[in-house]
Amino acid sequence: MPSALERMADAVQNAPAILQNIKTETSKQMIGYFHPVFPGEILYAAGIHPVQLYPRLDEPITLADDHLQTYLCAYVRAEWDQILKGERPYLDGAIIPRSCEAVTFLFQTWKRHNPFDFIDYVNIPWKNSANTLSFFTKELQRVKKNLESFIHGEITSSALADAIALYNQNRSLLRKACKLSTAQNPPFEPLDIFNMVMSGFVLDKKEHTRMMTALLSQIEETAVSPEPPPVRLLLSGGCVLDTRLLDIINTTGAKVVADDFNNGARSFQPIVEEGKDPMESLAKAYATVPCGFNTAIEDRFSFMADAVSQHAVDGVLFAINRNCETEKFDYPLLDRKIRERFKIPTMLIETDYLCAMGALQTRIEAFIEMIGDKDI
């Protein structure tokens, strides 16, 4: 029988096939959404299978360029391209958050060219105040009402409370796994953490939580390695989907011990308060997810600074998609603040969908060698 990690890796590598199998076996409706700023708990409480949307990195973009400007985020264009090619037949709908420019303007394109049974748009607050939290709560309530019309049923407070408790448990397990991975002799590689997080966007949340629980229960305390610790990196970017980047870092002997991207730590950052009004609790928690498009620079820096301090980070590698404006706007300020506060080196690399890795590998190797060489 495959191990939990092997099953998670398979779910990531073969997500469309896995999701189609889930659809066939359960007959559940499936709704996709972008970015970790929309509460999947609402969909789960509705009996819908939530799917956080990310493209496969194995084919060129062809059809999407007829609909979207080529200077937009390549990952969004690639996902839309694969939808146009009919590679997401399991989806029954989509929820598009007002987030980065590429995703925000995809709503009208999606609605016009590939209408689903359900499509909705949710405004994400760009400030964190009493007024914006009230607004976001009402916005989520509106989406909930539309979903109830779609499923011809009620999304009860009890179902929401159960979904919140399940998602909180899942996020806590992911946090625990990440904490274990930062030890001097960690039980998990960065690619393992990547697969743990990404498989949670594919598998049923109860199944994923059971797998995480079983996996962590098997981990024993490991002896401290006598070898000096490798260079410890924080990896930051909007979405880091190309695992070749993790492989390059790993071959140098360095380790990614913390991250700051949408398909990483940002996605399990919020812990939703239980025992209160579920919609208000969801709004309050998800308004704090530290994405570049909805978070003040002070709060983003606070999130990164906590990670640098807690995980004894030696350097920060910004891996930003070539056309990701939101991350590029924040980068200069975050870079300066990190250098000033922690006196550690940083480096920016530009990534892209299906990009060549040779030049990036050379720069990453030189950066890590500079950090690790005390004589330089």
C-alpha cells in the first residue's frame, strides 16, 4: 500500500484524474476558486467539494492567449488555457475573488466564454478594520445565499461549525509538519511539505486530515545531526508551483525551512475562531491571509519577520513570477526591511511558467554559496 506521502504526491501530480475519480465516486458538485483568501469551509458545509485552482506545468499556453493579455500572470493564463481545453470536466462552477489583476479580470472572461452552472465574484477587503470586516462578512453571506440557491438547500450554522473545526484541525497539522521540517535533522523534505499542502487542495478535507494525522503519528523524535546545519532559506513569492526550484535548492545542501506564498504557509495561516457566529469568524480570519494584493506592507513584513525569527533563517530568496505585479510592488520594501532588521542577505529571481532553469540555478547556487562561505 502506498504511504501517505506517496498518495499525497500522486494527488498533486495527477490532480485532474484524482478529482474526476472523486466526482465519479461521490457525485459531489465541485467548485474551483483562486487564492487562499476565500473560505473553503463555506463550500464544504454546502456539501460541495472545494478545489483551489492551480495549473499543471506540462503543456504550452495556446488557447488562453486569445482571451487574456500575454503580460498577465502565466499561472492564471495556464489554468484558463487548460479549462478552455476541457481539462477540468469535473468543475461545476467557480468563485473568482477580487485579488490580483489577472484573477480579478478573469471573472468576466470566464463568464462570457465558458459559463458554468455557478459562477460568482467575491470582493476581498484590502484593509483590516471594523468596517471592512463587516463588509466582508456581508460579502461572504451573499455568496453563501447564492450557493444555497445553487444547491437548493440551506448551509446551516451547524454544518459551517463542523467545517471550521475540520479545517482548523487540518491547518494545525500542516503547521506541525512545517515546524518538524525545520529541525536540524528533519523528517520531511521541502518537497514533502509542498505535496502535503497542495494535496489538501485536491483531496477531501476529511481524508487529507486523516492522512496528515496518520503521517505525523508515525514521526519519532530524531537525533540531532552532528553535521553543521545547512543554509536555511525563506522562500517568498505569489505562487511557487515549479518544484524544480526546490530541487535546485536541495542539491546545494540548503533547505527551505519557511515560506511566504499562496500555495504554502499563507494557505494555512488563518485559524478561525470557533463557537462564535461562523460567517463573522470566517471573515475575520480570512481577512488576515497575508497575500500581496490584500495586505498592508507592515502586516506582510510582520508575517515574514516572524518566520525569519522562529526558523533561524540565513537568507531570503524572493521567487516572483515575471508578471506578478502585486508581489513586485511589495518586494522593494520587504527586501529593505528584512535586510535592515535581520542583517541577512536576500535575492530576487524571476520565474515563469515552463521557464528554463539553467541561469536561475547558477544564481541560486552562487547565492547559497555566498551565505554558507564565511570567508566571503
